[in-house]
Amino acid sequence: MSDAAVREPTRAPKFTKGSTLRHVVVMTVTGSVGLMAIFVVDLLNLFYISRLGQQELAAAIGYAGTFLFFTTSVCIGITIAGTALVSHAIGARRREESRRLATSSLVFMTVASGLLAVATLPALGPILTSFGATGRTHEVAWRFLVIVTPSTPILGIGMATSGLLRAAGDAKRSMYVTLVGGIVAAVFDPLLIFGFGLGVDGAAIVSVLSRVALAWVGLHGSIKVHDQLAPPSLRDAMRDAGPLAAIAVPAVLANIATPIGNAFVTAAIARFGDSAIAGYAVIGRILPLAFGAVFAMSGSIGPILGQNFGARQFDRVRRSVDESFLLTFAYCVVMWGLLALVEGPIAGLFSVSGEGAELIRFYCYYVAGTFGFIGAVFVGNAVFNNLGFPTLSTVFNWSRATLGTIPFVWIGAAYFGADGVIAGQGLGGVVFGILAIFACYRVLGRLAERREAGIKDIPLVAQAISPFNSPKAATAIDWVDAEAEAAE
């Protein structure tokens, strides 16, 4: 096959030209709006449930949210794989390859998330018990999850198509995909919870409806607007399973580390009663809203890195990383100050009192600022996943969720109670944020060495190999490049 056939003569991919700072800002802003819309669903559920005046119901939503964060993290990990490979193919101007990979990523998402839902449904009771839920709180949380969990594949499709739209550079339409979920929740939550008197069951039904809307808008954008999907093919899906899994598996493992770490923190907080759990549940809802731009940073800059990496514009890759770190820390400092100003109204809004209100106050004054270092880990994850070293994401996220959480939280709880739990979690994030920055620039340095040495992509097994070793180390993305070169 000719080089022209592999690298199709299309116009330059969006992120390979123009200001990298502008691309980072636009993608992060639109990504954060869309991502926050997902978290708004959980926030509205908690808000309306808290209006029922029963603290155990709010605690139940907190426990359920911890589990849902786990399933969402799995979907995010698979989305990362599809977005990385598709954006890389787009940057290299291989349109048909990008369409094939896009379809394969949706098949991969549907199968994996469907198996996840089937596997976890029978285990919901024991899982909630391990979190510390008991009595009526356990029963309500279980019923909520039984309704929501079967819709996990629908959520996965919505998230995957949002990632495909980001890979194509359509920041606005990608935002619409997730924004519609928040709109559905805003409209139907009060109607089902109060109007029909369904309470927590109504909140669960609305969560499912919002996921359906997510998937519909995403598929419309990918199929009708951008023609991103090739006709489904079992052969193509099997062929692409390898490179997708090479990034998806470590990315999923990296993402599930966070909810597992949070589960340990939840169990530690549960020792101090339902009031503390209710306060922690509120923190868990305001945190993604306050720091939505930081959460979005990893997924937002991924396509920018992927396209420029595919186009071999390494100077733009380095510049995008520098700007991402600067924006992350600047944003977190500003948001820390804002949270300190509004901590009182936050507790009152969700009817949290006593120890729960004190926990919210302590977080806003003293712990929120540490999120800048968590953001550094997120930026590092984007670099690792999109430049072909996803195993490093797994290493850092699991290290932060274990070594950076358990000993810090255990000591904090022993000496300072519930406040010490969240302070310990924040301090551990600082340590691993600093390490992630160091590792990130080591990756960029190794890629520069490969470029200077004139080393071409190597068709080895599609696994991420530590960038601290030889510059000849192959990456997960090398497999895709090797296939294209072999086709020539």
C-alpha cells in the first residue's frame, strides 16, 4: 500500500496548528463543563434527598456514590484508550484507521462495561457492607445501586463517544454529550423524588435517564456529524483488541485505584458516625464541581498530545504539558480561596450539622489546596496514557491510593479524628503529585532521546515499558504505528 493511502491527504488535524495554550484552555473549559454535568447528577441527587430530612438517606447516597465512582472510573479508563489511539491516527492523517479504531473502542467499551455490571450486581450487598454501611442506610444504598448498575454500558457508550469527539477536536459537541445528563437530572430529579414521591428510587431512575441521554447525544455526534465510525466488523474488533487493551487495562487499573483509595477513606470516616459520613458525602460532591477543570484536564489534553505526537511535533507536545501544569496549579489556588469563603453556606445547603459541618469547614480551609498536586497526577496520567506509557499511570495511581493514602489516613484518624482522615489523604496526594511531575518530564526526555537517536517505532509487544530504561523501549502506540508501516 502506498504512503498516500496510509497517510490520507486530509487537512491538518486541529491540534497540530495554532496556539497550544489556547487549545489546552478551550479543551479544558469545555471538558470541565461536560464532566461537571456528570457530577451534577450525583450532586442533585444528594441535594434533593437531603431535603427529605433523613440523614441516613444522604449517607446512603454517599455509600452508593463511592461504588458508582468505581464503575465510572472503569469507563473512563476504556475511554482513555480509544481517545489516545484515535487521536494518534488522526494526527498521522490516517482517517480510515481512526474510524476503524473508533468503532472497535465502542465494541470494547460495551463488552467490558456489560461484564462489569453483570459481575457486580450480585456483590452489591457485601460491597456496601465493606464500606461500613449498616441498617436502613445499607438497604437504601443497595436499592439505589440495583436500579442504576445495569445501565453501566449506556454510560460507557456516552463517555466513549464524548472521547471520540474530543479526539476529533470538537470540544463543544463533546461538552454537549455530558451536559445533557445534567439537564435531564435538573428537570426530572424534583419531579420523581418529590412529585411522584419516589424518594431515593426516583433519584436512581433519573440517573439512568441521564445516561440514556448521554449515549444518544454522543452517538449522534460521532455518527451523523463527524462520520467517525466504520461499519462494525468482528475481525476488526478482534484485531484492535490488543492495542486497545494495552492502554485500557493499565488505564482502568489506574482509574479504579482512586475509588478504592476513597473506599478506604470512607470506611475510616464511617467510624465517626453518620454525621461525619454525610459531611464526607457533601465533600465528595462539591470536590468534582469545584475542581472540575482539574478532573477534565487529563481527558482534555489527551487529544492535543495524541494528535501532535502522531504528527511527530514533539515541541508542541512539551509546550502543552508545561502549560497544563501551570494552569492546574493556578486554578487550584483560586478555587481554594473561593471554597474557604463559602464553606458555611455549603454545610447549610445540604442540611449537614455537627461533626459533618466541621469536616466540611476543615476541608475547605486546610485541605482543598492540596488538590493542585492531585491535578499534577492527572496531567501526568494524560502524558503517560497518550504517549504510550500507561503502566506509569497504574503505578502512580495505585501508589497514591495505597502508600499515599492508607498510612497517612490511619495516622490522621488515630490522632486527629475525622479531620485527620481527610488531611492525611491530602498530604499523601502532595507527595505523589511531586513524584508524578518528575516522572512526566522523564517520559518527555526519553521520547526526545529516541527522536535524536533516529529510532523508529518498534513493533514489539504492545505493553508500556518504563521510560527510565533504554530509549529503545517500545510503547503501546508503537503497535499501531508498526501495523501502518507494515501495510505500506
